[in-house]
Amino acid sequence: MVLTACQPQQQNVEAQSTQAQAEPQTQPQVKSGLAEPLVEHIYTADPSAHVFNGRLYIYPSHDVESGIPQNDNGDHFDMRDYHILSMDEVGGEVTDHGVALSVKDIPWAGRQLWAPDAAEKDGKYYLYFPLKDKNDVFRIGAAVSDTPEGPFTPEPEPIAGSYSMDPAVFKDDDGEYYMYFGGIWGGQLQRYEGGTYNPEDVYPADDAPAVKPRIAKMADDMLSYAETPKEIELLDKDGSPILQGDNDRRFFEAAWVHKYQGKYYFSYSTGDTHKIVYATGDNPYGPFTYQGVILQPVEGWTNHHSIAKFKGKWYLFYHDSSLSGGQTHLRSVKMTELTYNPDGSIVTIDPYLEQK
């Protein structure tokens, strides 16, 4: 299916006066991120964007009306398959390649196909997905295809040693691949403090270091981990850990890593404060030092993003619930240009600021 995409509004940050430029900036700049859904014939969320063979591919989850009451565990997000989107040009036609993977085709499936990601190696394409198993425990699975749009054939078992949700696979400049993952509340990461599964939710005290996202280097086969997953340290600028009670900055879900001017940018959602924020570091394993907000809150409870460079420009991919009138489980993928300040900091995006 081919559709016409809505051109994301792009705006340069307004020029400041000579006097303002000479003075220290005490507030971050904010730019317009006003954009329309990339597609409207289905609801899509949690976009992971990649450029393969010069074409932009977006791997979102596929929202449906489940009829399940909303709760903090996320049971109302009862997604059952994936549709992959692609385009040749920003603002051009968007192709929906149809169902790439369905929950009914995954042997170990229980329920809830949540936010996926994809990677390419040696001409093979890998789709990574979180899914509750038959015991209602989130694991991360892998599926393989000869083409970036699929369809994908799932492995018969989840990745050994995987848990929680929101896999994001980053390829470093040296050719190594790393999976970042994790999410609290419904994502169950809080059940793995100490490295083993606890069926009860256990959170640190508010004045203790927050639950940490995870990282694991991928094995050569891209279907398994080369190591036991490790915790990632998220730090304040004074070197102290981000605390569990710091809801404006602590990790909630939706890890993503990209590299800019030699720095690793670890971005994520703060969940119940509804922001996309970021931290930077010099190593794919971290530690990462908190820097600021990328995207201010959107309509709907959740947000989940990715960042990719396409044809010389950087873009932020995210979702909101504006198309469904604010129904938090019926979301739509959007994209807007992402810009950096000269010092490498990211200009904060207001998703509803009108372009001047």
C-alpha cells in the first residue's frame, strides 16, 4: 500500500541578537516540531527508523482497539502484528509493506507485540521484538528476512538471557552491534534487580539510584548475546547517579542510541513525566551523563522515539495520540527534523509549537 506522507514542518532556530549570543544561555532553545502522522489508515507507534540501501524504513508497533481497560500494566496495548513503513524522500509517498510478522507465527508467543527494532548484517535483516511468553513474562525475540520490509521468520525461542522490552540495536563504527533494552512498570525491568527474575515488583527507594537500562553485545549470528546483559549507569553532571525519585530524568523505557561527532547519545522516555530526554558518553556501555530534553510531552500518555540521519539531515521519529482524539492506546507515528547546537547539545522540540 502506498500513501502520501505529510511533510514534517522544519524550522531553523530563530536567530538571536548579538547581545543574546554574547550572554550565557540559561534556558535551552526550543524549536517547532509540528508534524502530521506519516500514515492514517492504521495506528502506529514506537517507531524505530533505519536507512537501508538509501531508503528510509520505519519499524513501528501496530496499535489496535483491544477493548481491554486501561491500566498501569499496559494490558490495553494488545498489539498483534507489525507493519513496516518506508519512503524514498521525506514528505513523499509512504509505503505500508503489510504484515511483516504476526504473533500467531511465533511459537513461544503469549501476547503483546510491543516496540520492535531492526538491524542489517551481511545482507540479512533482523527484526527484534518484545513479547510476553506463555507465562506472561516479557522476553525479546528475533526474526530474519532477506529484505528490510520482510516478511520475517521468527526463531523458535526467544533470545537466551533476554528479558523486559524495547530492544534497540546499535551498530558502532567498528562493526560491533549492541542491544539496549528495558522498561519499568509493565515492561517488568524492576523484577530483575540482581539479575534474576522476581515475580514481584521491586523498586529502589526514591533516594536510591534508579532502575538501570541494560546492554548486551550481540553475537556474530545476530540471534544471541555474546555476553550477559549489563546495567547502564545514568549520571548527573556532578557524577552522581540519577535517582529513582527523579521522575523528570530517570529511565522509564524506550532506549535508543545514536552517535554524533564521536559521542554516544543515549536517549529514552521518562514515562510518567512524558518526556524524551538524553544523556551522552564516550563508550557504548556508558556511563552516560544526563544532558536535557529532546521532546516535550505529546498528546497521549506514552512516547517512544528513534533518531536517524537521512540524506544529510537528522530526524526524530515519535508518536502521539492526536489522530485518535487522545486515546492513549491508538497512536500515530510522526517525524520532525532534529538539530544540534554547536556544542553538540540537542535543540529541544515542542511537538505543537506553530512554525513562525
